Amino acid sequence: MKKFFLSFASFILLTLTPYPVLSLEPGDLAKDFALRDKNGDIVTFSSLKEGAQVTVLEFISIYCDVCKKKVPQLNKLLAKYDPGKVKIIAVALANAQPEVDAETSRWGIHYPLLPDPDKITLHLYGIHNVPHLYVIDGSGVIRYSSNADNMLEIETLIDSLLQGTVSQCRPGDMASEIVLPDNDGKTIQVNFSKTNAPAVLAFFNSDNRQNRRQAQFLNDLREQTEKNPFLVYAIVSEPFDGDDEKVIKILGKNIPTLKDNGRKTFSLYCVESPPEIVIISPSGRIMKRNAPQDSAQLLKLLARPSVIEPTNNQERIMDALRRAMPDAQSIKPMTVGDTLIYVGTFADGTKGYARVVTKDILCEVCTDISFVQVIDQEGNYRAFELIQPFESYGKTIDASPFLRQFIGKSYHQPFVANANADTISGATKSCLKFIEALNENEHIFSQFLDDPSFDATFRRSVCFLEQSELELAMILYNRDHREPLRDIKDLAPYLPDKTLPVCPSGGTYMITIFNDIPRVICTVHGLDPQASMIH
């Protein structure tokens, strides 16, 4: 006999999956973590890099071809330096030890590679694509964060860190304090280490097209400050090539314009080819030189990296479920075998069955995919909603034409990429993983869609879940009231939807006493035999 469970436990487990944070950038402190090495011993990142003046931390996937091609370059880099001064440590995201063992010998890696099957470090560092490489100095400050396309740049940075000759205007350095007069002659002093907010410094030296374009971009960006609080300063050189009022007029009154007489601040920040935008981190360190003049990319840099509350991921999921089943009167989680599904019930009594899918990709082009799929009672795909958008090289792409081709088709139908299912150019791996998820549905959904007893089991399970919600509300009610509960309607304010639930089989919920404990019982399904109340 097949077993179906609908409970708080299933619901809570899903809420504990955090959503990835934004990538750490130069100027941020590297985060410590603990993983198992090839011997099964727990090792920490801090212990592995102990004593090193420079640490290169690389995140890879063993199924990433570009990652494999980086190995000889990193081996060469490692051989160049004193092993006590420069260390290289790699982390294999979403890979287990057997996978790592099978590949590393073929790759010829000369440095530690730690498997991270649960992607713990991905959430700590906010990795979106692999390979991703960090260069970290002896004090733990990130000096470089990128995909390691330019190994010569990395080698030059390591040399300068070892020699102690890093200039005071490279990513990771403390941002110099600025003391400059504004356009009205008032002296403005900013110590970025004390502002506790990201900042944009925009440098101008001419009224030419490039400078005017940067001024307009900055003005447009400033309008988004309310939602994304950050500091913005326009620094205009004196002398200035042309009429500086043309640039100042474009900047508008909402952006402080500071006059840099003698270009001393230009020199402090090593600005040689303006216009240029420099990003300062909330900790007061230079995060980015020559920052992109693209609002989406720049706001992503300015967003302060922080661990997103686990509940936020559940909110994303529930929002996607509501978009996928907008007419559902209720959406309840239910465990079928070892799979969590969501059952939406509509006004006409029909149901939709949703599954939340997350697939690891982690390559140099695409990111992981996460989406909701809904199947109707006839077994046809009814809707798809993305929780995480499809991306290609860091840019969101429109996946709606790809998704639409599956609407109305049966979950029994197997799909083959580029045979009976088109893919998106530039996001092939995302499409392949999506199709892989669809081909899993035959096994998952046939367990209950073909079972005539499922509907009755589902109704009973929903009833017992609602009893649990009511009994939890009763605990909260008793916490706030001295008098015992007399009417079950008084529990409504303590329920998630602030309304009393209705048994799907038409039963009535009532308060009863069981073993001297107040309980909630249904006139149709009775008391949940597996529930236990603790008062």
C-alpha cells in the first residue's frame, strides 16, 4: 500500500534551504568554512591557509571543462612560489568525494581539492558560476574576485602582495578619505570606513560625450537610491577640460558634486583615464575599479552581501506556487514517497499537483535552475514558474518560449533535447536539466495519480494538517488568555490565514478532551491518530 503524508515536517524542511547570497567582492573579508578532506577528516579553510601571505581560493565543478583547463595554470602558479607563502585551495561544489577522487587524478591537481556536496560554501560566498577564483591577502581581505580569465593579472597581484608594494588604489585597499569643497563652496569630508554603506565615486574631467554619458547614468542610478541605499559623489577635476557646468547640470541637485583642485583625489584613487566609477564597500575598502555603467550590474555590486533568512526562500517558493496556481483556494504540501509535492484545490473541486525542482548546474555559462511545475488531474502540464531565472554569462534570459512548448503535454511523454524539445542557445545546460526534471515525473506522479485511493487519503491528510494548525493556534491562544477557550472561532486570529479552515470532506472541527488534554477533532475524520500535543 502506498503511503502519503501531509504534515508540518514536510513544510518546514523546505524552508531551511537558503537562497544564494551575492558574491563576496574585493574588500570583503573571506569567510571561514569546514569541509571533509579526502581522508574524511574535517578541516577548516583557516587552518589550511594558516601562515600564508596569499591564498588562492578556487570554486569549481568537476564537470566543468573550463575548470579542468585552469588546472595546469594553477599548478604552474603554485610551483612558482614558496609553498609556505602562497597556497591554493579548491572547493568542488555539489560534488561528493567519490566524484572528486575519480576526476582529480586525471586532472593532475597539485593542491587540495575539497568536496562540498551540500554547497555550504556556495551560500557563504554567493557563487553563481564556476570557475570562480578569489585572491586573499594575509589579513583575510579579498583582493581579487573573478573567473580567472587573466592569470597574468592574478600573478602580478600575488607578486605585489608578497613584496608589499600594492598601491593604495587597488581592489581590497582602504579607500582614502576625501575632503573637498562642493559646488557651493562647502567642505565635504567623507571617511568611508565609518559610513557603513556602499559608495559610488564618479570621476569627471571633461564635458565630452563619455563624461556626459556617465553623468546621465549616475543621475538615473540615483533615482533608485530609496530601494538601494548607497552614497554617491561626483568628483570634478580642476582644471576641467571644457565647461564643467554642462556635466553638473546633468548630475542634478541630488548628487553631491565635489571640486578636486589640483586633481589630488584623482591621484589618491589612481584615476588616469576618466570618466571612471569606483565602488567602495560598506567596510570602507575599494571594491571595484572601472565599474560597469549598467544599472543592473552596478546595483548587484552595491547590494550588501548578507545571509538571506531561510524563510525568504520559502516565500519565493510560495509566491511561485501562487503564480502557477492563481485560482487555487488552498495549496497544501504533501509527501509522496520521498518527494514533496504541493496540492492546489480549486473552486470546482479539481486539483493541481505542483513539484518544486532545483537542479545543480554550476558551469562557466549557466547557473542552477529552480522552478515550480504544475500538472493537472489529467496528467498534463498546466504551468511553469521560475523561482530562479535562467542566466547566461550572468545575464538573465527570457525562458518563456522554452517553457511554453511543454504546456498541455502529458507527464508520461519522455522529452529529448533538440528532438522533441527545443533548447535555448547559450543556456543549453539549463534546458537539459529542466528536461531531465520533466522526465522524472513519470515515476513521481504515477505513484498517486494512478491510485484511486489518493483523493480520500489527501482529504484526510489535509484535515489532520488543519487540526495541527488549530491545535498550535490553541497553544498560542492559551498563552495570551487566562480563561479557557470556549469557541473554536476564537482561534482565527492565531491561524496563518486568520480564518478557520474547512475540512475538505465537509466535516466540522470541534474542541474535545482526550486524555485530559484539549484537542481538535473532526466530525468526519475524527482525531489524528499520529498527532501528539504538548501543553
